[in-house]
Amino acid sequence: MLLFTLVAMSERFNLNQLFPAPQNLTWLAGKHRALRWHLITTTATWEALQPSWPWLQNLYPILKKASLNPVKTVSELELHLDNAQPREAFQLMISSERIEIRACDPRGFFYGLHGLGQVFNLAPSLPCLVLQSQPSLPNRGYMLDLSRCKVPKLSSLKELIDQLARLHYNHLQLYIEHTYAFKDHVQVWGDSSPLTQKDLLELDQHCRDRFIELVPNLNSFGHFERWLKHKPYQHLAECPTGFTSPFGDFRPVGSVLKPNAKSLAFIDALYHEYLPNFKSDCFNVGCDETFELGQGHSKHKVQKEGVHQVYFQHLLNIQKLVKQHHRKMMFWADILIESPTSIAKLPNDITALIWGYEPDHPFLEQCSLLQSTQANYWVCPGTSAWNSLLGRWDDAQVNITQAYRNGKAHQCTGLLLTDWGDGGHHQVTPISWPALVYTAQLTWSDKTTKAADLAHWLNYFYFPKKSKLGSLLVNIGSSHSKLKRPSKNSTIYHQLLFKASHGFEQIPNSALNEHLEQLQAYQTQTEKDNSLEGKELRLALTLAQLALQRYQSLTHAIPFPQAEAVKAIGQYEKLWIQRNRIGGLHESSTKLRQALSLCGFTSS
């Protein structure tokens, strides 16, 4: 029986025209003939899908043809429960008389309906086919920093969740240090426009309606400077009067809680208030970068037992609290991974999160270690958007790929793409999107994405049809490397804008001018785009140009364009409130004003 060649070539497409790309596509003879469908499924499956159904129908109008009412239908759309399918996988079969999606769980059916919608977008006559699609990693997560000035509006977070669902992410964390409205701690969060209980309950439901798990994230050991700078909390600090960081600078405010019973009681009270907002049974307690542990309160204990043993014991005490709240603990593993003997003692119900954001991060060695100890772990690369202005897409691509490949080869159970806001969260939202799309494809299809394809999918998911912003995002994300200056965890633009000019190898003015011309050419591509994204990218390119012009002013005595700087800061503040709450804006924009004031620019 001949199953191929009978589909018109104009109706054919390849695997890479679907997102994320499925593993197999087989063409069959003929086309589907129905105009409407009778939706057939189990009661349990329908109850699980029903909250997302209106959104799916709005996203894919073809689904409006499906009805639970069999009257006037000429065919069937059957959601067939098939326990032979892997978790979250689906098989889509289109014949001339019926359409069938086979999956073993509601999330698989959810993704299968996305697949059907995409097939119709590519071939509206619905050629007959069999399509098999399944994730390469079971846990595909994204984490957004909400504690460095920028707290998105509720509408922005819902829009993010919708995009994550379309990209087949199933896990979301919102990184919190102080930006939740704890009822007895107004002094800490009062100026931050924090998330509230109502916000989190609404977001948790929105995530569940999109088959995404919203996992609570609350740092519980380090990164407590937003609390410890206030006198009522200083008694909890390891170093109440400050400490010397590993980078050699003295920091006047402590950032680490004492590893003792009082600190545990304090964070447990926060857990009692925070955790009931989430249905997830997981909880990321943070515990990264405990820089000053052993410099203050625990100095003698650390000298006697070692810093890793003190850290590990306190981590286990935190886990006891987490288990009392009926959650499974996740934590950042940067401290403990320095001690293989401690890693080997990790209970198997703890998930270690190994993170690193450079192309040369030693994921191979770290993943090998975690596999050898049989620890449960995820890999956590980054978008590399923070401290960049225009992104570090060239670095992020390698970083994400290395994290995924080494994690997959050494039995990691998930990947969490991190998106930080260090230094004031000055990057605009679209700068993170290339990494989001690339990671989604990789963790589902086990495929990397070429620049042209990435630009296409950026346009498909984020920009209007025929937009050129997708390719622009990819191009500007690699532009920093053309000045050939090493920049760990940042770009030359960010360094030249926010740091003094000394310490940099002299950059020839000819090279600066050439680069400015390139950035201006990129900016010209956005001039006719009045969408929010177009305005944000124009602003980002303006700030990158101001960074180079600031350097020219400080080192080459070239007049600084003060009028342009005034305009840019005004636009920065105007665009900020389009997506984000007002809290944190003053702190973030003040950093810009202070940087530009070194050029003789002042603004009230």
C-alpha cells in the first residue's frame, strides 16, 4: 500500500517548521475532509483541559470547529488515552475521516492541540499524516529575577506564562529576596511594589491552566542584604557591620543569615506565610553565594569544622523546615559543589541546582560529579541578558548548549534557564527572548537552532508578521564581541556605561566610531516599528551608544551628547512602567543618572 507522494507538494512541510520540532513526521495519502468535529475524550481529560480550552481556541481558531455537541459534526477529534506514550509526549494522526491525539497525560494532550494548531497554520487543508513529538528533558524551567529593582505587572507575568506555555516550558520560578508583601515586614518591601498573596494565587492558577508548575522561590540563607540593612533584622546577620567579599571589596551591609536556630525560626515564619500561595510540592530555598559565612558569628565553628560542613548542616536544617511544609527542596549548589564529600551525602529528595553563565563553565566536571554521587540535580545556564544592555547571545548559546548536553549525558532531571537583574535590571525584556526560544527547542527536540531559524521563531512567537526584529535581536546580541574585549558576566557596553574608564585597555577612537556606526545602523532598522518591543530595542541601542560615547568623553575628550542622554533616561522611565511596577524604578534609573553624570551630565 502506497502511503507517500500523494500529498500535494504545496501542502508539505518539514519537522523544523513546527515548534518545538517533533521527532518524526510521516506523510499519508489524502486530506482531511471534515468541516467540524465532535470532540471525544474522557471526563478526567476534559476536566484537566477545560480551563485552557478558551485560550487554545483563541490561539488556534481551528479548534473552534471542535465541539462536545455531536450535532452537525461530520468527523471526530479524539483525545485517546495511551499509556504507551512517554510522559508529556503526543502522537497526532490525521486521516481523511478523523483526527486523533494520543497521550498518556493531560499535558501531552495540551501539547498535541498546539501541534494540531500549528499544522493547520502551515497546511489549512490538513493533509493526512502521523506526527510523534516528545520532550528530551522532563523538566524545562525558566526563572525570572524579581528582586533587582524590576517587578513586572501582573499582566506582564501572565503574558510571560502564556509564551512559556507556547514554548512548552513546564516549570516557572520567580526569584524573591524581599519583593513579596510579608505582612509584618513592610519596612523591607515598602518601596518595591511587591507581589501580594492575591497576585501569587492568581499567577499560580494561570500557570496551572497552562500546564506550568509555578514553584516558590525564596532565598533563605544568603542574599539577605535587603533585609539586613534595616536595624530590626541586623541581629540575624552573620556579619552585622559588614564584610569583605571574595572580590576584595568591603561591603557595609551583611548578606548572610547566621546559621543558627533564630535564623531558622525567622525563615520558617516567612515560609508559613509564603508557601500556601503555591500548589507545587517543590520549593527553591536558594542558599547561594554565602560569601561571608565564617567571617562573623560562625567564625570559630567554621575554623573547627570547615565552612562546607557548617553550610551543609544548616542546609539540612532548612530542609527539615521545608519537609514540615510538605515540600521537596531545591537549592543552588555553588557552595556545596566545592565539597564532593558533602554532595555525596545529599538526601535523594533534595534537588541540587548547578549554575554557571559563561561558555567555559565546567558543566562537564560538575555534571560528572553529581552523577557519580547519584544526586538529583538540574543544570542552570543563563539568558546572559543582565549586565549587557544588548545581550550576550553568542555566549549564551554556548553556555546553554553545554549545560544541556552535559546534563543530558550525565542524567540530570531538568534544566532551569535563569534570567537575572544584576546591577539594576537595565536590560529590556526582549533581550532575553533568543535564549528562551533556543532553550525551548533544545530541551524538547534535542536540536540546536541556527541563527536564521531562531530569528524566524522569534518573529513567530513575539513579533508581528514580516517583522525584522527577530534577526535584529540575534545580531545585536553578538555585537559586543566585535570590540574584542573580554567581559565576564557582562558586555563592554555595560562596563563602559557603569564603570570608570580606567582598567580598560585603550580602545582606539576609530574602532569606537566604526562600532557606533554599526549600532546606529541597527537602530535604523527599528525606526518605523512603534510597537513596545521596537521602542525597547531602540532604547537599548541608544544606551549602548551612550556607553561608547561616555568612554569617548572620558578618554578622548570628545563632547558627550547630553541632550540624547536626557531623552534616553526619560524614555527608560516611560518604558519601564509599560511592563513593570513603579517600585525599583528610582533605584534603577538613579544608577543611569550617576553613570552619565561622570560626563558632565546632570539631571534632577
